[in-house]
Amino acid sequence: MADQVGVNGQYQGQDYDGSHIKGLVLNLFETFWPSLLRLGYVSQFITPIVKVTRKGEEQEFYTMRDFEQWMASHPDHARWRVKCAREA
């Protein structure tokens, strides 16, 4: 989707499917319009996969691996409110 300055921004769901789609779109640009990539006309908007909150404190995780490592290092993780990206 091109905006007013001519930059192509990609917006997919922040999950494994979205990551796969991002790879396919970047491959398309690399194959047919590589100069647009080199000139910075393609960008991405990254959102967290998981957010956890408790008492006004918030943590955001952009990979499930990071979230799982956080849970392993926080024995009280069950006391945090967990919101996944696919939740409304």
C-alpha cells in the first residue's frame, strides 16, 4: 500500500503466517524491483505478538520465544494479564 510519499508499507498479522507473507512480499520486491529495497521505499510495521500487564507495568514480546523465556524466568507469570495479538 503506497502512501503519499511513495513508500510501500507492509501490514500483516504478527504471527507465523504474517511472517511468511512478509517474506513472500519482500522476495517479490527483491526479484522485480530490487532498487526500491536499496533506496528504502519498502518498510514494515511491527507489532507485538503478546502483551502482559500487571499493576500498570507492561511488557511486549515480538517473538513467542522471548515470551516463553520471560515466562520461564518469572514464576509469578500467572498473576499477569496476557493478551495475544489475535485477541480482540
